Amino acid sequence: MEWHIQCDPKEISRYVFCPGDQARAKKIAAHLDDSYLVTDSRGYAVFSGRYKDVFMTVCGTGMGGPTVAIALEELAHMGADTFVRVGSCGVFQDGQKPGDVIIASGTFRAGGTANAYLPLNYPAVPTFAVLRALVEAAEALGIPHTVGVGLAGDAFYAPREEGSGDIFKTAGVVSVEMESDTLFVVGAYRGWRTGALYASDGAPGVIKPEWGEADYRRGEQQVIQIGLEAMWQLAQKD
């Protein structure tokens, strides 16, 4: 029995979605046939079910690198080896808006947990096969999307100097969230497949403005659709 995610390993798929938001985990699970709650312990809500006859699992990890790393380690102990983060993010670039779909091609490492696995000069990048599956699924569904490098840190309210984000805007960084650096680095170290995509929850410098809530929710549903289709395609190739 694992320390935190306590369940029968038979109820865990090798294919796992790992959103940070527990509410989004439930939304993903709602798309699975015969889905059910596997366990809800120590802040981890885990569901399993079938998508187009492929057994899949969803784990709401909570926010930040430490919780993601624990989830990956314990789920992998139970047989999981493919992890897709379906999340939300802030944005840097002019013209980005609520509901935009972003697929991560890499992440600037600003968090701490991944440093316990690999040094900072090791890049945080998704598994190419998963990245390709996400892009191909978005294209097949006709959903507009951006593929690019993001930033992930684990100190949401840390003090920042005015203009400190300008360098990321200049470098073309397209997203900011809290988990992908850990996801990619831990996956690389352990030999697991990883990928991530997000719905923008605001415009540059603005988080979830009321005028963009409906657009954000649309984007959230779109990243769920893309994630499910991409995971199914990976399963077909396996």
C-alpha cells in the first residue's frame, strides 16, 4: 500500500491524466465510461474508467511540484507509465487571451522539487511521442493551439520586482503554471512518458477576468478533449 494514494494497483491504468485541479479531474473522469472514484486520500482524488475501450486513470494532484512528484512516484509503483497534465496557465504574450489552448514543448525550471532529481542545467521537456500525439489530436479536432515553451514555479505569491517577467515575454514564453517542470524532469529521470497542455485562464498580467470566464471554460473542455484523444492514440500505438 502506498503512503498517500491508497488503493488496489489493479484499479490504476498505465495511462494517467494528472491535472492539478480536483474539479478538473472530475470533469475528465466524466468523459470516461463506467468511471468511478478509486480513492480520495491525502488530497489525491483518483478516478478510473474507459475511453473508447481503453482503461485510463485520472489523478487530481493538487498544486505544485511536491504533490505532483509524489503522485507520479506512487502511481508508477502501481503500473502507470504515461502521464499527461491537463491544466490551466497564465500567459505572457500580447494577444493571448482566456481559453487559448497551449501545448508545452518545454518548461523553464523555476520550481524546487525537480532539483532533487536532476540539476538545473537539465532541460524540462515532454516526451516527444506524447507531444506529437497532443499536437496531432488538436489538429484532428480542429482546435486552434499554440505549441511553445512555458515557465513553471512553485511560489505563487513570492515577491517579484516590477518588470521581472519582461525577459520571458521577450524570449517568447507562452505559459506560466506550477507543475510541468516537475512532471517532465521526474518523468525523464524515471523513464516515464510525459506531456502537458493548458487552457489560458487570463491575459498577460490578468488572472481569470470575469469577461473571460466563459472562454476559459471552453478552453478547459478543449484541452480535456485533446488530452483524451491523444492518450487514446498513444494506447493504440502501444
